[in-house]
Amino acid sequence: MKASTALLFVIPALAMILLFVFIPLIGVLGLSLTDFNVYALANSANLHFVGVANFTHLLHDHAAWQGVETTMTVVLVGVPATLGLSLVCALMIESIGARWRGLFRTAFFLPVVCSTVAVAIGWRYLLNTRYGLVNRLLAAAHLPTPNWLGTPGLALLAVTVVVVWKGFGYGMIIVAAARREIPDELYDIARIEGAGMTQQLLRITMPMLAPTLGLLALLDAAGYWQLFAEPYVLTQGGPMGSTMSLLLLMYDRGFRWWRWGVASALAMVLTVIMWLFAWLQRHTRAAWRGD
Amino acid sequence: MARLELQRVTKSLANGQRVLRDIDCAVNDGELISMVGPSGCGKSTLLRCIAGLEAITSGEIRIGEQRVNDLPPRQRNVAMVFQNHALYPHMTVYQNLAFGLRVRHVARAAVDARVRRTAARLGLDALLGRYPRELSGGQRQRTALGRAMLREPGVFLLDEPLSSLDIPLRAEMRRELSALHQSLGTTMVYVTHDQSEALSLGQRVVVLADGAIEQIDTPDGIYQAPRNRFVAGFVGWPPMNFLSEDWLHDTGLDTQCIEYGIRPERLRLRPGARGDFSIIGKLERIESFGGEWQVEISRQGSRVIARVPPETKLQRGAELRLWFRREDLYAFDRATGSRMQAWR
Ligand SMILES: Nc1ncnc2c1ncn2[C@@H]1O[C@H](COP(=O)(O)OP(=O)(O)O)[C@@H](O)[C@H]1O
Ligand SMILES: [Mg+2]
């Protein structure tokens, strides 16, 4: 195919990327260097170039650091939990009979394809202090019935649980596919040599799934850095900012306080972090492929 | 080292398909026996049953005089080599070789000594640090063999170990395997779908078809005295010619109840003694193999192949007469397919 013909095919995609990624990105970069706010919207004379002031402001903003902590917590707790759940469920559905496999696979994958907002609303009902199913069950078992979404630590836990529950099905499908790729003969040899279930898991299954799990860890981490909808619906970032993720904070600064300069600066920081993830993913993948 | 005995071994699948039917066979201690049959006839299943990877439905398997029906694979004293090598891709050659010993918690120093000794024996010493993807097909197969050898089994089970290799390498590995068997002296069951491989490697050959044993004999026995039409047609290349009635009109042979077969190398371009039979057909094809030609003649849609010395006079499209001795014919009962021993 001639280069010019090939170009013709990619032009639509390139145009979309230009229109919806690069132009906004440059716009945001520009905005992040100004004090653009609701007054500037009314009268452009109120728009000033402020250099890196928005960035230095963020450095000294307690809420920003709390946002980092919240987001990091969800990443550091959520990623291993998601991976673990993905792995266990994948191995489970691959070891049971075909009849049940479809049912479990669908059940575990359903949250992935559901609207985040919808399931978060569902969880808000489940976690309601007085009428929620969770607390009713706890009460029935004579256990304490905490105010899940109104207590700082518990709210973050609840958000993390919802995030993991919503996300692990995707990893499960990927891990299950990777598990199916492992030839049966490898396990036949292991059985002949005398390796039990545990040894088979540790010496064959886990090492052979490691590249997949590593990739999933990166994908999950990148996804959880962009945590937004779950805390937005469940807690609006509260109580006391304890579930205010960085993305939610950006939204809060931009659309509640009309401080688009600061919000843009935050957006730029997040963008750079996401690039870092993308770079990491490319390089680890290349390393695993063995070249 | 051990003797392997199969007594009326039967295996049925959940869907009722009988994959193995009344397999009766004894492999002597130290013998190399090859099992051959068309794809899907149950060869792999039989090996897997012997190894204990699959359960049999009825019958008895004995290894070294012990009944092993209910023993798990690791207690059956067998080692297995698969067609696709089944090497662990995340382990080096060294780790692959050491796998079984490590699994059984053999001391590290002992593992090292044994792995290195086996690697040296197979010419793998320089490759111990490599991963399977960095090996050639032959090196992979040698590694898989080495792993099986380190098990020091009573019986080796080899499931088409050479069929993923290219042809020159296959011949070389076949010789190596044969030499290895002689020096190890271990009982080996060698499964293949390639009849020439089975004949050249096995001290005895088991011919399987559709889950049942058709014949067990020495390679010469199988070739010279096939028990039935299936074995006769399966063993030998090009396969035996089965002569339809049209070929034999003027011979006066009974073609009503008997089907006749003749091996391609028994057909000749010239008459020998008086009383020889001949068949005549149109020369369709000449294929040269250097020292030998294969010629194909046809008559009313049925074809006969002969292996003959090169003969420049032959002309494609012309009539060609091929001669053979009456006693070189094989006769098969049309009703049962079994060979009529009395014929020769
Ligand atoms: N897991 C299985 N499920 C269904 N059918 C099987 C299975 N394994 C083997 N078979 C059937 O058993 C027969 C023998 O297979 P196999 O032992 O692999 O033959 P071979 O090794 O001689 O090619 C085939 O007809 C195959 O369809
Ligand atoms: Mg097979």
C-alpha cells in the first residue's frame, strides 16, 4: 500500500485525536498558567498570566496532599485486592465444570459492564446506615452497624470495596484466558514427577501468569489513579475530604469553586502521572517479551 | 527397570465412545516396543492410561509385577515425553531438568550432580542456562528426554516425540534414541503414527486401529506376515496394492471371496520364471527417487504402484505390463479382512 493511501486511512483517527486530545491538552496547559476563574469568564480583563503559581499553590494545598493520600491508598489497597480476587476467581472458574463456568463468569463480569454511577447508587443504598442491607445483616448477626459513608476511614474502605468489586471481573477474564493458554502437558509432567496441587500452583501456574498479572497491576493502578465516579456518587469526597480523590478534587476546584486555573494545573499533574504509567507499561511489556 | 503388562484394558469416555478396546500386551523388561496406528486410534490415550494421567474403565495395568490401576502417576515409576516437548517456558534447561528432583525435595548438591551428568550425556552442557525458546527443536527434544531420564523410571513412555522435528533431524534423533535405549536398557514404549519410524525403531511393533490391537510382532513379522488387510495396507510405503477384479481377469484366481494384495517392490518390469502373473495398465506417472523409480499404472480407475529400477524406455501414457510371482500375492478373506495363511 502506498504511504499516501495509508495516510488516508489514519487521517480520521488522527483528526479525532487532535480535536479531542491534543487541542484540549494544550488548552489546559495554557489555562494552568493563568488565574482563569468565574470573573474572567464574565470579563476577560480579569484573566492574568500567573506562571507556575497554580502549581506552587497545589504544593502548599493541604487538600491536594490529602487527595494524593486518598488516591494512593485506593491504588495500594485496591490493586492487590483486585489482582488477588481476579486470580482466585479466574482459577476457580477454570477449574469447575463448563456448566457452572458460564454462570460464575457472567456474575463476576457483570459489574464491569454496568454503569459505574448506577452501581455506586446501588451500593449507597446497600450501605445506608439505617435501611441498608449490609447493616441489616450485621444487626441480625448482633454486630456493630457503623455509618459506613459518614465515617472517614470506613468511607474510604467502602469506596475501595466498590472499586474493587466493580473492577476485578475484567482482570478475571484476562487471567482466565492466560490460564487456558498454559498447556495441559505441563501439568501432566508435574503430576508424573510428583508435584501436588500447591507445587503446581507455585512452580507452574503462578510463574506463567506473572507477566499477565504484572500487566494487570499496571492497568489497574492507572485506572484507580483516575478514581472519580465512585466517591462522587457515594460520598462527594466526604466525610471531611477523606474520599476526595485527585480527579474529584480537580472537578471540585473547577466546577464547584470555578477555579479553572488550579483545576487545570491539577489536570496537568495527573496527565504527567498517566504518561508515566503508559511509559512503564510499554517498557515492562517489552522486558517480559524477552527483548 | 520393569516389565509392563496390559490385560484387557478398556477405556470409555463419558459420551460412551470406546477409545480403547481390550488391549492385551506385554512389554518385556528392557524392550523397546513401538505402537503405531492412524491418528485418533487411541495411542496417546493408551500412554496416558499407563502413566495414570487417565483412569481406565476396566482391565489391569501392571508395571514391574505390581498392579498400578489405582496408583497416582508419581507412584507408577514411569516418565513421559510429549510431542510438543512440554518444557516449562519460564525455566532454563537446567531448571527443567532439575524440576522433578526439586519437586521431590532432593538435596541441592545431589540435584546438581545428576543434572550435569545427564546434560553431559545428551550434549546439553553448554545450554543449561538457556530458556526453551532459545533452543532448536532437537535441543528441546533432548532436554525433554533428559528430564525423563532424570526420573530414572522403570518404563519410558514416548508420545510421538519426534514428529515435531523436520525430517533429517528426525532420522538423527531416531538413531540417538535407539542408542540411548541400548545404553540405558530401560523399557520403552514408543508411540508414533509413522509406520516407518515404528518399524525402524521398535524391537517389536504394536499396530493399533480404532482403539484395538490389530497385530503385535517384530518389524519383519509385521511387514512379511500382516495378520489382516488393515495391517498390510498400513505398513509399508508406498502402501500395498490391493488388486480389484479387473486386474486379475486372465489369472484364473478366485476373486469372489478373496482380495489380493501385492507390495510395490514385488512388481517387476520383466517376467521371471514361467508361470509368473502379469497385470497391464496405462502408465500414468513416473516418479524418480534417484536409484529407484515409482511407476503408477491404472486400469478402469484403479491404480497400482510399483517400485522398479530406473528404466529409460518407459513412456508415460503407454501400456505397461508388470510381472509378479504368484507366491508374492497376499490373500485376504473379503468377509473378515484377515489374511489367508494357507495361500503362501
Ligand atoms: N478429552 C477427550 N474428549 C473427547 N474425546 C477424546 C478426548 N481424548 C481423546 N478423545 C478421543 O479418543 C480418541 C483417541 O484419541 P488419541 O488417544 O489422542 O489418539 P491418537 O493419539 O492415536 O491420535 C479420538 O477419537 C479422540 O477423539
Ligand atoms: Mg496422539
